[in-house]
Amino acid sequence: MEIHQHTHTPRKKWTHYLWEFLMLFLAVFCGFLAENQREHFIEHRREKEYIKSSIEDLKSDISNYNRQIRVRTISQNRADSLIILLLGPERNKHVDSIYVCAERMGRGNLFFYSDRTIQQLKNSGGMRLIRNQTASNLILQYDQMVMDMQHFELIREEILTRFRETSSYILDAAIFYSMTDTSSEMSIKRPKGNSKLFSDNPETINRLCYWANRFRIANQQVIVKQTDLKNSAIRIMEFLRKVYKLD
């Protein structure tokens, strides 16, 4: 009977297994470092994109503030003039100016907030990408300031609605209609003269002046807040450009 002998490979030393373990560990660890570095690079790039987008939003807001403040200031002057003319002893000599002031008081739209970036940051949890804590705080504080200003804008609009309702008892709708300039969306024509008030009831005139004065107060609050916001937007924009080294 033939006997077969089994060949045995020599056992590997423990150092061999240790070396294999170390090599595997290093491969996994290096892969982790590479992936982590890649994620940091992507997040840093996204952060910079958000900052650039925030700056563009701020630039748009600043331009909007300039328009708003200019229009609101005109409304403020018209409200002052309207009250003086209505309460003056020679009111009937300035009826044409009364109509113009009353019409121009309500000019201007609500402020349009360029909030596309801040909404993305808040809704997607992107604020964590803004690693500079001061930058993050400034962006959030500005957002809250805008919300506060818009609240005062709504109060202004409510008062303006009351003013318009009351003015319908004093000012002739036919004259307002004749003042409309169809050639331009924002233009009106001055009455041609000999205009009259629909009513000169002292109580109603007093009520109209009351709402005109309330409008002055609310309108001035909006002007102050929009001026503060414009200055804040300029400072924030300059800070972001400096910190993130953007031209």
C-alpha cells in the first residue's frame, strides 16, 4: 500500500499578519482622510458661493432702499403739505395742490426683499456652512431687521388705506379721474384749475388730517428703518468681501 505524505506550508509569523493589518488600516485611513478633505473642499466652495450670492442680494436690496427712501420722502413732504393746506385759512385757493398731494401720498410699492440666499441657508440647514461666526450672525441679524421693517410697512399701508377711505368723503372722484396720465404709469396731471372739494365738512377734514398725520409718523418710521438697513447692508457687504477676499 502506497502512503501519501501531505506537504505543509510553513506557518506565517505574527509579524506578517500585523503588517497586513497595518497596511489595510492605512489604506482605509488614507481613504477616510481623502474623502474628508474632499467634503471640506466642497463645503468651502459652497460657502463661498453662498457668500457671493448673499452679496448680490445685498446689492439688490441697497438699490431698492435708495428707490424706496426717495419715494417715501416725497410722500412725507406731500403729507406735510396736505395737512398745512387743509387746515390753512385759504384752503379753497389751493384745492389743486390738495388733490396732487393726496394722490402722491400713496405712491410707492412695498419693499421687495432679496431673500433667495437667506431662505436657502435657513431651509436647507446651510447656515452651518458659514464657518465665520461673525458673518453668520450678521446675515441672520440683517434678516431679522428686514422682518421688523416690513412689519412697520404693513402698519403704514393700513393707515394709508384709512386715509384713502376718508379722502373719498372730501375729494371728488371725477377730478381724480381727470388727473390720470395714461401715457405714463407713475405720472399724474395737475387739475386744470377751478377745482373744488367734494365736501368741506370740518369734522371730515379734521379726520382726514388725523390719518394724514398718522401716515406721516408711520412713513417716517419706515424711512428711518430703511436708512438703517441700507447702511447695515453696506457694512455687511464690505465685511463679507474683506473676510472672504472677494473683489
